[in-house]
Amino acid sequence: MPPPRPPGRDGSAPGYDPRRTLPLRVEAVRQFRRRRTLVTFGILLVLPWILVLAFKLGGDPGPDNNAPGLVDVATTSALNFALFALFVSSGFLLVVAVALFCGDTVASEAGWSSLRYLLAAPVPRVRLLRQKLTVALAYATAAVITLPAMSLLAGTVAFGWGPATLLTGRTLATGPALNRMALIVAYALISQLVVAALAFLLSVTTDSPLGAVGGAVGLVIVSNILDAVTALGSWRDFLPTHWMYAWMDVLQPDIVWTGMAKGASLSLTYALLFLALAVRRFRTRDITS
């Protein structure tokens, strides 16, 4: 019988490498097989077709003598339809999807009483958070991209491919319009980082996935309510959702960057703060579930 291998320099078991624990591939497969993942992507894939059906049943909204809104030009081309779908979804549906992926990831493990077994594997706490957050953000990103991508497909089938109509009534060729569409989706992703980070912070704080997801969605609801209170004046600029629709400035003939710059910086600041609190909380938390 061969002699036992000596422990590592740090006293760990022979052959143990913390960098090999909880691989991203394993976590991604585990999250993909969850029912909430399949249901969320199913809704995002079906919604554009439901909107198409609604327009077909309701008829063409018709021309507007004033500057057209997104709903007025939604049926003119696939690009405008995708922009309309993103507009009606970014304030709630995408918020719920992002909060679900990032708020359920750690809290669900605690709810199933499997979190302590993961840490006993042993998976270092910071690595566990990093792996789970990486996968959660990847699925959240895929969710935000899935909706406009499927909307482009549904819009092409229903309304045809063509130039985009700006808010001033001018048209934009498909090439530049696609570039602006990519910019809008990128900004939508950045603006959702606040929701993702807060949901993740709540996920490492509570054992209830519903509480983590609901808390992040509740932040958006409260922020939108406060944003409607004009008496707050410039204080509204610091609300997480105040700049959520700043991407509408991309639909001007000349892109206005001020609102998106403020919104992106505010979103990144909040996100970094919430993530730092999440790591600090999880590193000192007594895991009993």
C-alpha cells in the first residue's frame, strides 16, 4: 500500500485546488436546468409574437401629425418594432428577469439547505460568489439581448425589414440603425446592473429567493414612484431608475450622450457599492442552511 500523499503547503488535502471548485460550466448547467430559467426565456421569446398579434388585431395606429412616438411607428419596420418591444419591457419585465437570475442564485441554495455543503466541499466563499454572479449576469445579459433579437425576427416576419424612424420623423438607414440598436441594448444592460447587484446582495443576506427578487423589484417600483414626485427636483437625478430611459436620446438625429453618461455612471456606482456589500456580508455570515 503506497504511503499517503503529504498535505499541501497551506495544510489542505492532497490534490485540492480551490481554482477547480465549482467550475463555471457546472454552475451554468445547473442554472439552465432550473424551471425559472426556462420559463423566463420562454416568456421573452413569446412576448414579441404576442405584441405582433396585438398589432394585427388592433390595426395600424396610423400617422401622427406631431412627432411620432415609438408606438406610432412600431409597425413600420422590424427595427421600430424591436425598439417598441424594448421600451414596453425594460421598465418591468426585464427588471423581473434580471432580479430573478441574480436574486435566486445564492438564496435558493440556502433555501434548499445545500449552501453549507457547497462551502464544505470546500469552495472558497469569494470564489463561490464570483462563480454564481458570473453565471447569473451571463443569463441576465442573455435575457436582455433575447427580447430585442426575437423582436427583430418577429418584426421582420410581420412588418418587413426597412429603415428605422426616429422620434423626429426622419428615417435612418438600416446599417446605422442597427448600430444605434446595439448601443441602446448595451445601455439597457448597464442600467439593469443596479437591479442585478441589489438582488445579489439580498440573495446573500436572506434564505428566501422570493424576498431577494421581490426586494430588487420593489426598489425599482419605489424609485419610479419617487421619480414622479417633481417636488424632489434635482434629487431625482440620484434615483436608480431616473435615467433608465435615457437611451431614447439615441433616437434623435444627433445622439445626445449626457443623459446616458449620467445614467451609466450612477448605475455602475450603485452596482459596485451593492456588490462590495454582498462580498463583505457573505464573508462574515454564519452559514447554517
